[in-house]
Amino acid sequence: MSCPVDHSQFKKEQPTDAAKCPVDHSPSSQSKDSSASVWSRLFSSGPTPSSSTPETTTSSLSTERDISSIPRAGTSENWVYPSQAQFFSAMERKKHDPQAADMRTIVPIHNAVNERAWGQILEWESLRDANGCTDGPQLVTFKGRAAETDRSPRAKARVMMGYTAPFDRHDWIVDRCGIQMRYVIDFYTGKSTGPNAGPSFYLDVRPALDSWEGARMRMQRFWGGLLGFGPSSQIVSKA
């Protein structure tokens, strides 16, 4: 899941380049229906706090950052997610009309979606033969792809069949003991489960078909699915 944070603004706060979340925030990665605007739409229409509820101000937003479970390739560190204050500032700079009170909900969901994406990658990676390799998969780099103009073939097919288009797409490069694999991740907004239910996100994670290994893994998962193994796409929701 992407976060609308331009990490170049936080260089003074980050002693190492590892202090990032695993998404690409360059202008080329933002589509007309960007992930940032999705976050804004999901939460800006929430109920107005009662007069007895203390108003959340930007100065009261947490600056603490959660460390992800995603290993950063070439280091002994994990990727780090943005704080509430950073998330708010990034959305504000991009004029997405964020509400400070929403950050306590948005940031944990953002982090959970990224963790779910990594978890699904690990499920794919569990299909491979370790060949004596003791190091687990590590995230090398990532790239946002404009969802409107650079849809994956599978997303295009789903749109043609009448399904909702993904609001974001990412390519994550994963290192598996010196071999790099590209994963394609399409992000969809899920169906609401009730009037009081939180937002849900549908993730479609799979190896890219630009290598024999990717094709082999996809075929292996396909036949595994016929035998009752789990699908490659899952829902992330927040009540």
C-alpha cells in the first residue's frame, strides 16, 4: 500500500536512507486517482467530533515511527513507516485536505496494508527451493506505477469484465539470496461490510511474468489453488 509521503522532505530526520516506507512517492508514481486521494476520501467524510471531544491538532500528532517487519536488502535494518505527523504533512502538501484526527486511524491501516503485501510475498517465496540459503527474502526497492495509465494486464482484464479498477499499483523488487524477483501489487478498495465498518483493501500480489521463475511460481500456485491451497489475493480491513 502506498503512503502519500515525500520522504525527501525528512532527510534531516533520517540518519540513514533506510528510514522510509516501502513505496515510491515520486511524481511519476501518482495517478489522477492516487492512493493519497483515496486515503483522504475514505476519512474526510467521517462524523464530526462532539463538542466534548478534545480536538486533535497537528502539534499533537505523534512523531513516533513504527519499524516494519520488511527487511531492507543490503542492511541489517527493516524499512520504517512514516509517523502521523509526517503522513499529515505529506497529504497537506499535496492538498488532499487531511484531518489531523484521522491520522490515528489512517497510519495504522496504511502500515497494515503494507505488512499484508509483504506477508503475501512471503507466501509466494515459501514455494521456492531454499537450496541451503539461510537469508530470507529482503525488499531491495520499489516503484509506484500510475494506476490509470500503467495498469497490469490482469487489472486491465478485470476492468474489461466490469470490475472496479485498482487505485494504485506497485512493483516491489525482492532479493532471495542474490536472485532478484519482481512482484506486481494491485491495490483495490474492498466492499464495505456494514455502515459502521471501516475501510477494506483488496490486494492482488503475484510474481511478474518477466522471467521463467515468475512464470513457474504462478503456474505452481495455480495448480496448488486447484488442490485447495489459498488464493494469491486477500482482504485487509479495519473495523
